[in-house]
Amino acid sequence: RLMARSMQSTAARDNRRLRMMMIVLFCLSSAGLAYQIALTRVFSLIYQYHYVFLVVSIATLGLGVGAALTYGLLRNHNESAKSPFIATVMLTAVFLVVAVFLAGSRSASLSVMNIVIVLVPFLLIGWINAIVYWQFGANSTQLYGADLFGAVAGLILGPVLLPLLGPFGIILAMGVIIGLAALILADGRQQQILAIVLMVGMFAVTLVN
């Protein structure tokens, strides 16, 4: 009986963690797609219109490189690469940096620095995705489903929020969503407080914007 209860407890804990990771992937996917939509507007306003097509290329590059680098670190048993919480905290802060950087830009030709700045969020999303699929590879079907539903939500959120918040406001709002993902991943009181502070801070900045 004790063994059966232990197995049931372990299974319940694993199912709870899987549901949490599905919500995290949903948040990541929706934030990533809405961020792409915001970038298309920013690129058309700040840079020459024919650079808009680069948004998809930048997103694909960032997601792929981020996942590949993380996979290499995980294979080498790099413990620091296994924490999705750290990556989500970094991503929340990066969305703020990107929004401020783009808002302060003036009409100009697209530079390498501009590309690198807008690329970083996609690198981090690729990093977190790789960690989640690495840890829960046996449940890839459920994870992929959450990923797809998140993408649909992002495609709806982007056009809906664009006239309300503007492209920079959308980027800030995506920081709030990623802050929620960080709160879900938080392990311990200190991490929970950090995630809440980041999420509330991003929400306040979004309202001010």
C-alpha cells in the first residue's frame, strides 16, 4: 500500500508539473507571436518598409539558435542551462529593454545592433522551449498542443492589442505574460517574490506607456 501511495503521489506530482509546463509553453508561444506582430509594425514605422519580411527570419533564427545552444549545454550536463525560471526572468527584463530601445529609435536604416536587440527575446524563448521539451520529452504531444494553442492566442492578441497599446505597449505587455510564466516556474518564496515584482513592474510600465 505504501508503495502504491508513493507511486500515486509521484504520478500526481508529475502530472501537476506537466500542466504547469504546458501553461508556460502557452505563455511563451502567445508572447512570441504577438511580439512578431508588434515588430512588423515597428519595422514598417522606423525602418524602410521592405525590411518587414525580416521579422519572420529573425524569429526563426532566434528560436533555432537558442534551442540548439541549450541542447548543446544540456548534453554537456551544464546545470545552469536547466533552469527555465532564470530564462523567463531574463526574458521579462529583455522585453522591457527591447521596448525602450525601439521606442527611442528614429527612422534609419536597419543595423546589425538593431537585429541583435530584437533577436534576443527569440533566443531566450528557444532556450526555454528546449529545456521544457528536454525535461518532458515523453509528453511532447501535450506540450506541442499547448504550444499551438498559445500561437493562436498570440495571433489573436496581437491585432486586438495593437490599436489599444501600440507596438511598444504590446512588447511590454508580453513581458507581463512572461512574468506570469516565471511565477509558475518559481521554486521557493524568493523566486515567487522576484516573479511577482517583475510582473507587477511590467504591468505598471505598460499602463504608463
